[in-house]
Amino acid sequence: MSLDTGTEALARLAEERVDHRFKGLPPDAEGLTVGELAAQRRNLFTDGFATPVLALSAERLEHNLALMESYTERHGLAFAPHGKTSMAPQLFHRQTGRGAWGITLAVPHQVRVARAFGTRRVFLANELVDAPALRWIAAELERDADFRFVCYVDSVRGVELMDAAQRGTARPVDVVVELAAGEGARTGVRTEAECAAVADAVAGTETLRLVGVAGYEGEVTEADPDRVRAYLRRLVALAVGFDQAGRFMGLTEIVVSAGGSAWFDAVADVFAGIPELSAPVLKLLRSGAYVSHDDGRYRDVTPFNRVPEEGALEPAFRLWTQVVSRPSPEQAFTNAGKRDAAYDLDLPVAQVIRRAGTERPATGVSVTGLSDQHAWLRTGPGADLEVGDWVGLGLSHPCTSFDKWQLIPVAEADGTVVDYIRTFF
């Protein structure tokens, strides 16, 4: 996939026709291209958008992109934000344009999406043993000399399956040994001795090349700063031990990777202490939720709460929904539910109410539950809420917010929609 082809694929997104597939867009926009609709710069609140509609803040999106660019530069980290969060090639392009080394992904389909839009560097933060997917990866590596692909391994059996699927391929697949974040964690090798056995298995193939180590500190049991740093120090020690044993001989770069969205400050601290190895170290951070941030889980756990002098991410999502029923003074229902809003970590939060062009805080209004297509609201004695009002909801967990919307308006502070983000889940 050449860069020109990727750019062309991004440009073609603007040629897609607006129709019934895309929730929340103005019904009278049917048949327009996305580019034509964007050029009209319609207002989210007054120019025909239907509820429910999810919007991204243009200003906050740009703020978050810039903040993580400066943060990773300041700490000497390469950055491969996790693309599973948005699965939006337009955002991948903006992330790499703001200094990201590449994009992290989780499953082969996501890699195919990224490659279709010109992503040149992919870190697959997962094991990959699916033979058809591996053969496709091999074909991509052979076709495009500029394509860099790295994935996890965590078992001798997995190495054997990868080797069998890749026999006869021109370029070896780069792999990193995944160190588990403790017993009971998700994937990953549990002990250093087992890590060595997996590395030995890789060395015994011609189809795979060991280029480093990786892990996910978000799986540390009862995580706190001390436990997380202890795990990250184990990961660094594993890399040092592998290097001293000659396992990275001949490499021009050694990969050491970690970093979700809750502990990247610990990753920055521990990775700053990686000693000089036999080749330069690519200190690869993978945090992905920053791009939209949120009003729930990641607002609470962001490392910027611990290091406020480094900046602050801003929640960029808001789900606009409309009151359709007010059956009692204590209860109201809006027309957005589980099909529209993330609910796996926290319920949405009622933030603002719009009526007749004015916006005010949603005082006395709280979300108590979601049905498939309704939000259940509790309204206190002072709540001023009527049928027809728009209620702006803050969401928790970006990964399960993006995946419910195929085309998301990007709106400026006054409601002017300046772009549309296409997702591919």
C-alpha cells in the first residue's frame, strides 16, 4: 500500500453518499456526498440533524492530539496509539501526522482496514495464529518493502503455528515476546523461563524474527503505582536479559512496548531508565483512548490526574438525545439507549439541556439506566425538563462509543459541523 494510495482512499471517504446507514444525519442530506455535506457547514442544533446524534468536539479533538504528541516527545517515547479505540482511518492519519510512529491494532481485520488507508507501521498487540491472516500479512510484507509489522508471541505452540503458516515467505514476521502482568492476567508468558523458551522457539524458525518484548500493565492485579512499576521493571529486565544472551543480535532496533491509557506516566518513568543495549531501543507507547478521552472511566484514571503539570486531556464526545416522554415529575425518557451510548463501564452522564437555542447545565437530572433505545432519567424537584428538550450526555469508555456510530459529525463550539469521521468496526 503506497502512501499515495492511502491518501486517495482517505479522499474517497468524502465521496461516499449519505443515506439510511448513518444515524443522526439530516434526512434532507440523503444523496449528498459526505464532502458536499461537510462543505455546507451545517449547524448541529439548527440545520436538520436528528436525535440521537453523537458529535466530536473539533477543538477538543485537536487539543488531545497535540497534548499526546508533546507528551511523548518530551519523554522520549515513540507512540503507536491503539487504533481499536476509534477504527477511524481519518484519525489514524491525524495521529501519525502528529508524530505517531504507527498504529497499534488488535485483530487482523483491523490491520486490513489500516492498510487499506495507507498505514505503514502496525503493532499488533495480540497473538496471531490464524493461518489465512498470517498469509495475508506475509503477502503485504512481500508487496510493500516499507510495511513494518510487529506482533506478540506468548507460547511455543503459537510460534509453531505461525511458522507453519509462513513457510516459504520472503520476509520474516517481526515478533515480541509478551510478558504477562502476573498470574491471572490476560495473555502473555507467565515466567521469565517460559519467555526464554518462546524466544528459543522463534530463533529456531526462518519465518519469524525476535525484535523485542512487550506487555500491558493495565492487567496488573490490584494496580497501584508501585505494582505497575514493578511489572514494568520486570519487562525492562527481560529485554536486558535477552540482549545480554545475544537474542537481539543483528538488529538495528530493539522494541520495548507497553502502555494503556491509565498508566502511561509509569511507562514513561520506567522506560526512561532503560539502559543502553546492543541496538537503539524503540520505547513504544500504545495508549489510544486519549484521542476522544471521556467523561467517565478515563476521566477518572488518566495519568494526567497524577501529573497535572503535564497537561490535561479533554472529553471530546457528546451524545445529543431528546426527551420523548415525561411521565412523572421524577422521571423522563430520552431517545438514546444501548444502541447509541457506551454502558459497559459507566452509564452516561447528563451534562447540558438545550431548549429554544439556549443551553444550560442539566441540574437535577441523572441517567439511571438504558434500554435498547431509551435512556431512563431521574429528575429532582428543581429539574427544568420538558418533552422536546435536547439533553447532552457525556460518555464513558471511548472504545464502546465509537463502535456504535459509522459516521460521526465533528462540530466546533458553536455547533458548526466541519467534518465527518468514518469508522470501520
